[in-house]
Amino acid sequence: MDTFALQADDLLLLHTDGVIEARNSHGACYPLTERIARWPQKSPPELVDRLCVDLLDHGIALQVPGRTVMVMCSTVTVAAAVVLAVAGRLA
């Protein structure tokens, strides 16, 4: 097991393979690493919302079991977790 310390204001994004292996109608996998690297740092809830919108823009359905993300911030005790299969607010 690897361990590491989060620095102040670091965000930790955890996701299932259902997010990065999701394919759009053209067969392209969702490029999470490339997309998230271009976004300004946001709070955990804002990052989850941005990710959901970007998945939809990429042509990825949210209402599919196995698409889960969790974002944690080192400076707050809040963790924003969204099961994308139940993200009804964006449906």
C-alpha cells in the first residue's frame, strides 16, 4: 500500500473504472486526466458538478451503474460523493 500526505488545498479524486472506460457514441473513452488538468481548482461539490456536466457533453450517460466519483479536500472535512447512476439533478 502506498501512502502520501495531502498538502493544503489539495483535492483527491477517486473514481470507478466506469467513469474512465465509458465510451461515447463514437467509441471514445472519456479522457478524465486530460480534461481535469485544464480545469481550475474547485471545491469538491463544484468539481463533481463540473465532471457530471463534462461527461454529458462528451456523450456519456450518467444513469449507468458503476459510475461513481468522490472528491475530498485536505482542508475541509467535507467529501462530495455522487453516484452518477443516480445523478437525477442533471438528468
